Amino acid sequence: MDSHVEVVLAKTIISINSGGIIDIRSIKDNISNFADLQPKIELCNAIVVPHRKRYEQCYTDEQRASEINLMLSNYRAVFGKDGMQFISDELLENAFKLMYNHDYLSNSFKALCFKVVEQLRLCDVIEVKNSLLLKIISLLIRGSLFGSEPYDTILADCVSELDTITKQYGRVKRIRFLE
């Protein structure tokens, strides 16, 4: 990884940890370093992970909603211009909620699973699509949610999407996304 990228990632994390809002000047000054997908993913993770840590410290639904909105605001500030956006705000928001909602039996978790799988069908970034589908499968298996509906349908949809990706693109490199 380019040292300029690492410095930008560090500045991003520090600014979120210091108050939640990103100072995007260093990103804009080094925009050419973020033309490829991997640095974009790393930058997105540098936004998401500190917000996840802040989110986990929230005690109320209002605080959690506020933290998600702040994360999305930072994402838009960075990725909303200059052709940087690689996934939609809605997919990022729903994937974030899904990954960090541990109430697996709730109706909101079920709805999020369906929503993310549906939004992934519209996602053009195969590596992101692959990563999130594998994360959903892992959540369902680790949560022992298989063997009942709607989880079996969600699991089958994820496997079907992954099979389609494999047929079209071969083996896709797994990326660290939202972690």
C-alpha cells in the first residue's frame, strides 16, 4: 500500500475518533491515490470501522441512528464527488446495520437480509458483492438460523448469487469490507 494512502487512512480514523467528522482535505489532496478499488475499500473501511466502534458505545436507538447518519455523511463527503462512489449510500447503510445488528430473530434483521441481498443484485462491484454475500451466509450459519423460513430462502438466494458470480468471473478475490 502506498504510504500516502496509509497517512490519509490514519488521518481519517483520527478525525472520526476525535469528533466523528472527517477532514476531507487530505483525501482531496491525494485523490489520485484512490483511483483503484482497493484503496477505495480501505478508505471506506477507515470510515466505517471507527463509526462501528462509536456505534457499539451507543445506548439508545436515537444515538445509533445519529451515528449511522454521521457515518453516511462522512461517506458522502469522501465518495460523493470525483467519481469515487463505488456502492450506494443505501447499500452501505443497510449492510452496516445488518453486520452490527445482533438480534438475529428480529423482523428488522430478516428485512435487512432481504434488502441487502436485493441491493447487491444492483451492485456492480463484484468484490463488494462477493464479500457481503459471504458475510450474510456466515451470519446465518453462525447464528444457526438455517432450517426455517425466511432464513432458508435468504441463504439460497445468497448461494445462487455467489454461483452466478463464480460462473461469470471465476474465483473472486475476497476483500476485507466493513471490517
